[in-house]
Amino acid sequence: MERRLAAVLAADMAGYSRLMGADEEGTLARLRSHRIELIDPAIEKNQGHIIKTTGDGLLVEFQSVADAVRCAVEVQTRMRRRNTDVAADRRIQFRIGINLGDIIFDEDDIYGDGVNVAARLEQIADVGGISVSHAVHEQVANRLTVAFEDLGEKSLKNIARPIRVWQVRMDEEPKTTYGIDEKAEPRAVVKPSIAVLPFTNMSGDPEQEYFVDGLTEDILTELSRRHELFVISRNSTFVYKGQAVNLREVAEKLGAQYLVEGSVRKAGDRLRVTVQLIDTATDSHIWAEKYDRQLDDIFALQDEVTAAIVATLPGRVEAAQQDQLVRKKPTSLAAYECVLAAKVRHHRSNKEENIEAQKLIERAISLDPDYAHAHAWRGCILGQAWSYQWVEDLEGTFEEVVRELEKAQSLDDYDADVHRILAAINVTRNDLTRALYHQERALALNPNYDLVVVQQGELLTWLGRAEEGIEWIRKAMRLNPHHPERFWSHLGKAHFAARQYDQAIDAFMHLSSMDSLQHAFAAASFGWLGDSRAAAHFTQAAQVDPEFTVDAFLDAMHYANEADLQHLREGLTKAEALTA
């Protein structure tokens, strides 16, 4: 046994049993993500050594008291930021206690009074807070830019002597995008549905179309961040771009109670935006406004328009009572315009436009290297080139996509697109734990984004929760009545994993054409039904992709459960047998 003076940090997760009882798998996945991405790196950076872990806590030894306090403050501060957009009843939060004392080291464990005091300090700490002993405070009070509050002497359980306790003063609890009213009566929630039609370019300059479209998209995105609204997606509303439409018919097709329409006139450095909010049930204009601004005010303008629209919706709590959603703004308007133009090119989904989009997004980053959204979209644009194999160096391009998204996340952890794409990347890596963390972040940041919602359904299917996945995919289809055809493919794969073969086949039959993957899933579905059509789809899979084999196909799957992979293999085996 070895005895020496050391700093001990004890941490414990608050409400562990309640969280596990409500959602065991989700809680464990989120906890692992916090460990991987925050807690363990913070301990390593501050030269800490993890002695022991339990399901909901850990014991860490530091040779320096200052390192222990720095680590604790970093973990608690960053956990508060991570919880900003998480519902109150799902937050993972910790209590931390730190003590400096004589420790006994024996076979990779530690014992002694110094450890016991740290554990008791953790128990009396506030949720999300840090309690330290007087010995710790004496060591760091004049060395760190951390404020302490003296709580006086405390009698701690099973500690014979009173311990003087100090509490680290953390910043005020961050505002959240939504919370839980514990006293509210359970009731069905029907959110107002709203569609933003493409704004009209009144500038007489075709080159300004991208600016007008981008302004429309950004207003739509800001509305989508509001959890009290059901917002129809961009893909649905942009179907009507440039068309003279009957608003009542459009509203009926989109399932929208309210429509937003407007126009933009840009002349030199001046911008005029007119916006109208229409109640589709009565065809009445319930709000209209005109904005004349210097172009430099574009971001304030967008926030003002969005807030005004939301404030007029029936049943909404007044805007002054709502927390303002945090959104970082680029320092360069030119960079912003480049991103808007790059998005337009990207949405056209062909190789030539992708090359032009890359040039525009790289220009945006050169103008504003710290513009997180530009880095995220560079990752997305390169990801499109990688997925369609429009580049020669596939491995190098994939690595570059990862670097761009990691850079974007380091600059702005509140961008839903950043987490959406990081989730997809980690599925490709078969790191479903990390994928789930990013997916949940994306969903919390933008719950009405159809691409995020459908991806939630995909990920749940990979995780063995296909029936839940089906519900999310169908929700994405409702959010976007003009959804991409590939949503049917996602739905078909989810029904197959749920052993619902007839529904899977029905979904795949909605596709105008099928690739080898879709033919393979259709073949497996027919195979489990013993239907001879399985043979035709199996043969088609090989014809569409001459390199198709069952083993290669299965290698590209990302199922968490081996049983789901073998279920697919058996279906394909049955289909292949029918080709004989």
C-alpha cells in the first residue's frame, strides 16, 4: 500500500434512477456521449487519473488541486451549455465534490478519510454545482479565476469532525429553448402549422435570386427553431417558386393553417422586404409589414420578421415571454451571401453545380474563417460529392468532410445541420452511440427539419427500434408533403426491420426507380413471404450493380443487433434460392 497527499474529485449523476427508469437505453447512450466527448478529455487534459467508475459516477485522482478544480469547472460549465436545448426532465447533470487529503493507494483503488470527505462533499453539492473542502480552497483561492462562496462548517455523514465547505459560484443557469411545466394538466398539443412561400425577387436582377431564396430559407429556419410551431419544410414550399398560385389550394395541399408570403427589392446597399401573414381559413391578411433597411442589418431584419410572425399566431404566449434562440452571425455579409449562393447550387444535385457550390463555400470561409455554418455546409457539399463519387479520392474527401464538421461544431455547437451531418458520418463509421448524441442534438435544435426527423427514423431502425423509426419517418413525410423519394426507401427498410414485409414492399413500390440496395431489400421482403417475385428483385440488384454480393451488401449495413443483420441475410438467402 502507498500513502500520499492527493486531490480527489468525486462526481455523481443527479436523478440517475429516474432517468434510467424513463429511458434506459437513451440515458446510457447520452451518458456515454458525454464521457467520450467532454468528461474523459477534460480529465486527461488536466492530468487526472480515473480510479473508479460506477454506473452513475466516478472517482478521479489529481496530483494538483488546481487541475482538479479546473477540470470540475470545465465539465460543469460545458454540461450547462449542452443542456441548454434539452428538456428539463431529460437533462444529465452532475454533482461534484473535491477534497485534498491523505490517500491510501492499494491495487488500483484508493481509500481513506480523504476519499470519504470528497464523496460526502459531492452529496451536498447543488445539481450542476461543485463543493470543495477548506483545504482545497486555501490552495486555489488566489491562483484561479474562480469565485467561491463560504458555506461554513458542515456535519457530513460518517465524518467525525465538522468540515468547512466552500461552493464554486457558477454562472447563472442558461436560458433554455423550452421547459417543463410540472403543474400543467396532460392534454393533446396541436401546434399551429405554417408554410413560408418563396419570396418574390422584385429587383429585376436574376443574379439576386439566390439572395431572395436564401432570405426565405433563413426565415423558415428561424421559425422552425420555435418548438411551438409545426413548420412545413423548404422542399415542399419551394415547389411553388415562380408560380401564380391559389393560396387556399396551396394551403390545403400543404396542410398549413397560415401562409407567409413576401417580396424583396435590393438596390445597392438598401433592402426593402414586405411580408404578409395570411389566415388560410378566411383568406384574410392578419398581419403585414414593410422593412426598409441598410443591407448590413439583414440579420436583425430576419429576427424581427420571424418574431413578428410568431407573435401574431393564435394561442401563442407573447413573444416577450419566450427565450430568444441563440444564433451566431457571421462577421462578413459577403461570406453570408456566398453561403446562400452555395446552398442554391447544392440543392440542384449535379456534379457541375456541386463544383460551383464548393467554390462559393470556400470563398465564404476565406472571407470569414470562423463562420460555423459555412464550415458545416462545406462538409455537406463535399459529402454530396463523396456519396455520388464525383471525386477521385473518396477516402481523402471523407476525412475532409469530418474535419469540416468538427471545425463547425467547435465554432457553434447550436447548428442543427452540424449535428445532423455528424450523426450521419458516425453511422457510416458504425459508431451509433456518438451518432445518437448528435442526432438528438440536431432534433432538439430544429424539431421541424424534415431531414433531421427522417434521419431520426433511420437511426432508430439501425438501433433495433424499427417500429419507433417508422413513426419518425412518417412524421417527416407529414412535415414535407413533397418529400424526396428516398423517404419511401427509408420507410421500406424500417418496415422490413420490423418484420412488416407487406408494408415494406408497398413502400419500395412508391419509388419510380430502384437501386441495388432497394432491390435487395425488396427481394428479402418477398423472400420472407415466400413470394416468387423475390427472385426477380435479387437478379435486378445484381444487374444494377455488377459487383453486388450478399456479403458485400451486408457489410454496408449498420445494425446494432446481430439478429437484425441475420434477419436480412436469411431474407436474401431465401430470395437467392428462388432464382435457381
